[in-house]
Amino acid sequence: MKKRKKTKVELLIEVLRDGAWHLGDELAVKVGYPFADALKKARTLGYEIETAWAGVGQKHKYRLIAV
């Protein structure tokens, strides 16, 4: 039986679940680029994801606050 491929939202939550900050570059590699749609869908599903300015080369960082 074939294993179901994870959605971008599932991959995003898997990465952010530790509660630590993650740069957009890391999310692009682990979730896939673009990941903005996955962020929007996750927020719609009730996940609180904080976005902040990382201050390094105009990049943002993200973390999961609550489910």
C-alpha cells in the first residue's frame, strides 16, 4: 500500500511544532517554495503562527504559538 504524501500544511506544522523560530529559507527547503499558501491555510485551520522580522537580509522568521 502506498504511503500518502504529506501536504504543505502538514509539513509546515511538523517543522514549527517545536515552538522555536524558523527562518523562511529553512521553511522553503523543508516545506517547499512558495510556502505562503500553507501559512495562510494553517492559520485558517486555527494554528497561531507568529511572524517576525529576522533582521538578516530582509528575511522573516516564523514560529507556532498555539494549536
